[in-house]
Amino acid sequence: MGKSIRELKVQDFVNAGLTVSEANELYSAVTDIFSHSPTKPADIWRHLIARRVLKPSYPHSLHQLVYYSVYDHHHRHSSPPLYWFPSLEQSRRTNLGRLMETYGAKVLGASYKDPITSYPLFHKFSVQHPQVYWSLVLKELSVSFVEAPKCILDTSDPSIHGGTWLPGSVLNIADCCLQPYSHPYKPDDGVAIVWRDEGFDDSEVNRITLKQLRHQVMLVANAIDVTFSKGDAIAIDMQMTANAVIIYLAIVLAGCVVVSIADSFAPKEIATRLRVSKAKGIFTQDFISRGGRKFPLYSRVIEAAACEVIVLPMIGDDLGVQLREQDLSWKAFLSSASQKTQNPRSDHYYPFYQSVDSVTNILFSSGTTGDPKAIPWTQLAPIRSVADGWAAIDVQAGDVYCWPTNLGWVMGPTVLYHCFLTGATLALYHGSPQGRGFGKFVQDAGVTILGTVPSLVKAWKSTQCMEGLDWTKIKSFCSTGETSNVDDDLWLSSRAYYSPIIELCGGTELASSYIAGSPLQPQAFGAFSTASMTSGFVIFDENGVPYPEDVPCVGEVGLFPLSLGASDRLLNADHEKVYYRGMPTYKGKVLRRHGDIIKRTVGGYIIVQGRADDTMNLGGIKTSSIEIERVCDRADECILETAAVGVATANRGPEQLVIFVVLKEGYNSNAETLKMKFSKAIQSNLNPLFKVSVVKIVPEFPRTSSNKILRRVMRGQMKHELSVQSRL
């Protein structure tokens, strides 16, 4: 244990990196807070944040000192430490808060108090009465139907686990993104996209208005009509640039299907996705610019693709590669519309309207074994996605929303729809998000919502590349894809006077999250505060028996099956087998499989413990890799990250705990020293019976294309090594 916050002196603040005057100012603020006699750590922290005395310019060591001193005696078995607290005034300005203030008393009666107090009741109502909730939320989103739905939800067919949503409705979701009437707070001349090319970090931020975006999308849609047929699958394999977004919307507007392929994939992975989706064409770039370097992309694509390839230049107007005979340059592709149709208004296009369950996008799981699952998104998926962004992230008209991602992953289409169906501005950086250039773009573009993945935050923090930049316009951060590290999140949140980090956990097949943070609840680092609106789940034990609701526990999660936008088919696998077969029932309904092991804490906070196949049995106690890694990551300052696996011995004895370690650049350590430190940390913070058997220092971890750690691969490697040792 270190010092508590009451024991800190001016010199402690100086030792943490403040000047004497800064240290005196902070000490004065802290002692003044104590004069109001707060005793609970959360109340002390709340006062510190409300007064904004912990400045973004202060070194991270100072933020660490204060945060860990405030929560020095926090018990690990209680609710996780809180760092952000909504005010009643703030809550009433949020999207969900405004909805609750308008309809809360009507649906909850006298039990409705205010958006913060009544949030749990309103969430429960949304799960029990999804028809009512969706009828209210659809009015708030820029979703307009050419033919209105017959009802919100039809559950008459028991064979359809997830229900039939918005039956009979007809629309074009891309058209909804482009129409000015879809943006009641945003006229035609409002900014739709802002972007900057890597290497031009001191130039003005580029802007495109909603009207300009619509004209560009319609131009591309006309060219698609000339080149392809309705319903064709057309792939996009390029960086998430403004042109990539235009192409995505144009494909959907024209009644075709986007095939999402990440620009990091090797030819074999590209070929698999083109084969499974039966793609008729693919849009790509000649090269990719990343981190000041140029990487070939077109050459990878043509190694995989027999179909027609349309190639955009990485920058400027001219391509840097020689095309195959059957392929087209971007310039030639666009000119084809006016040449073949002799249409003087090639920037005008009549959208192709389809039923709400028509497929608009084929996305893929990461595919660590065999073919990746091909997950079709219907027009319901964007509706679900934007509704969750509207409620959990609080995306509003006027926000500038940036999330470095790719249209090959679920977050690409997600962010696109979050912006264009709420009136927010999409912010794109055409380059690597790992360097200072990206951070300067966030500053210069006035980003108000910044999405991340934990590994990216770890890189920013360890390289200190964002020091001196002003991120204080950011009202909230978001994080998904991996389990967050508390100390990394402390660094991130402190960049914007401790704005909240809204954690999201879900999947491509759900079209959104099933657990999330909320702007109506206090937030804890690396934890989720609620199930998503209309989402319900249970946690069950190894025998498939659900734990009682609201009781602290650890187990596999089972999702309530009724979920607007969740998948009801897979293109290359048995959907019923993958998501429902073998799952327990709850209140007469078969639960939907998701595969996460989650922990519900005292106070109802949720911490993801890893995947069901990333658990281990240590001395008869089931635990997760994530839980062990959280403790080991802070065992020594030399550690960049750890990965914990359980390895069964050849004689079928107890599993051995093996910790893989990546060290920070410039640091040295040895396996035996770290083994002692890990054992002490684990035994002090988790279980005194847990023992570290092996520590292995490696340069990097094997990962999926979406950057998730492949513990399965490391487990296999270690099992082989231990087997060889035992034979020797």
C-alpha cells in the first residue's frame, strides 16, 4: 500500500513531476476539499474532477499518484473504483435523458424521478417492452421508411429465436444518411466529413458538406449501375478514407451489397472473403500510406481477385501502378456513368428501396481457424447500431466523431451510421493513428467523441507522442475490441479533464453491443455499467444454471434472444448450431451464445474476463486470463503487456500457469525476477494458492488480424515446449 490522499504533501507532488508552484496549487485544492469533510474515496475523487484541478498537462505520474492514493484502501471485492459521475443537469441534456424526461412518467408512472435515478427502471422497461422503446427511439433517428412497418416486433413464429422486426417496412438506409430532412439540426451546407492526409499535419482540415457528399455518392451510384447489377456483392479493400465512405454509401444506395475486407489482409485472406461472398468486383487503392511509409495494396488484391478491380490513387489523381487489362482506374470508372448513359445529371440518382431485411453488407469474423464466419447485415443492423450509439455514446448533431478503424471491421460501418443518422460529423485521418499526426488531427478537427482500442491507447501512452496536444474538446471516449487496462484508461481520460470512456462489448453478429457504459451512470475504468438498451442477459455456471439476477458472480454469458438487428443467418455456417444449440433456456427461451466470460461485481458493474476458451483451472478454481493479466500488468514498470495461459501437463495433472511478457522498449528484466513479482502480485490480489509456473519473455504476441491476442496459439506453443522438456 502507498500513501492515502490525506497523507500526501507538497513534496510528493513535486516528486511526481509538478513545479513547486503547481504542487502548492494542487495541495491547496486538495486540503480545501477535505475541509468539506468527504470521507468516501469516490466523493473525494468526485470533488477533484469537478474542480478540474488535475490538468491534462500534468505528467501521468502525477495523475497516477492522486488516483491510486484516493483509492489506496479500496477493497478489491467491492464495486470497482469510480472516476466519472454524471450530474443531473448533464443527464437531462443527453439523448436518452431527454427521452426519459419526455416519456418517463408515461411509461413508468409515479416511479419515474429523473434520468439518473430512474435509469435502471427504464432499462428494465426497454427489455420487457421493446416494442414501446423502439417506437420512441425510431422517432429520434434519421430513419425514414418508404413503406412503414406493420408493427415493431412479430413473435408469432417460434422457430425465429430473435423475432421478426419492423415487418413489411421498405427503405434505403444509405438514402436516410444523405437526405437533409434526415438531419433536423443540420442543413445541406452542414459539414458531413472532415479529414486530413497523413504527412499534411500542418495543413487545413478538409471538409465536405452534406450536399457535396450526396452529390458524390450519387455520382458513384450511377457508375455502379453501369458496371454492376442490382444485388451484386462488391468488395471494399482500402483505408477508411472519405472516398471509401462515399463508395460504401453508393453501393448500398444502388441496391448492391458491400463486402467488407480489411486493408491489412494478405492475398489468401482477401481471396477467401471474395469467394465466400461471391463478389463481382472490388474497390481498392494502389498503395496504403501508414506511418510515413507506402505499402502496396493493389498488387495484393490482384493476387487474390479474378473479378474486376477499381483502383483509387493513394493521394492525388494519378495511379502509381500499371493496371491489368480488365481493371479500371477510379477516374475511368466515374466517367463511365456519363459516357454510357449520356446522362447530364450523373450526380442525381433515384435510390433502390428494399425491404428492411434485405442484406446491405457482408462482414466477417476474424477467422482464427478455418473460414471466417460471413455475417450478413440487413438494414436492421444499422438501425440497431445507431440506436445504441445514440443512447450509450450520446452521439448528437454537432458532434465531431473520430474512430480510427476500417470498413473491413464492424466499427467502420458502425461509425459511419452513427454519424450520418444522427447529424454528427465524421472525422477521418488518412494514415496511421499511432503517431502524433493523428493526435494533432483530433485537436485541429475539434473532435468531441474519440473511439479507441486498448492497444492503441497503450501505444500513445508508452511513446508519449500526444504530449502537449489539446484534446479538451472531447466530451467522451469510447473503447472496444479488447479488455481495457485501468492505468492506460487513466492516462486517456485525463487528457480531457477525465471525460468518460464508454466501454462497449458486443459483436459483428449483434450489430452492436450487449453491455456498455452509460452517460447516465457513474463509470469505472475497464468496466461496463449496464446492459445495452433492450438487451438482457444471464450469467450461468458450468452446469448451465443461471445465477440469480444482480448477484455478484463469474460465468459464461447467455443473451436474451429478442434483439433487433442481431443476425439470423450466416452465409457459410449453421446459424442455429453456432449461436443456439446446447445453450440453456431461461424463462422458456433458449439463450443466445456469445462466448464471453463475465464478472458481475458488487454494485452491478460488469468486467469481461475473456472468452470461454481463455479460462483455466488453477488448483480447482476456475479463473480467466484477463483477471490474471490485470494484476500482472502492474507488477513492474518494465512490463508493456502480459498474456496468461493455463497449460495442462502430459500426465493430466493440474494446469500450469504460464505468463508471456512483452517488455517496454529500453527496459530489461529476466524471467525468474518477473516470476517472483507475478507470484507475489497474484497471491496478494487474487488468490494465495495460485502459483506461476513459467514466465516467458517474447518480443510480441501472436494476434488476429483485428489485433486480438491469440492465447490459443501461445498455449499450444507452451504445451509443445513442456512436452519436449518432460521427454528430455
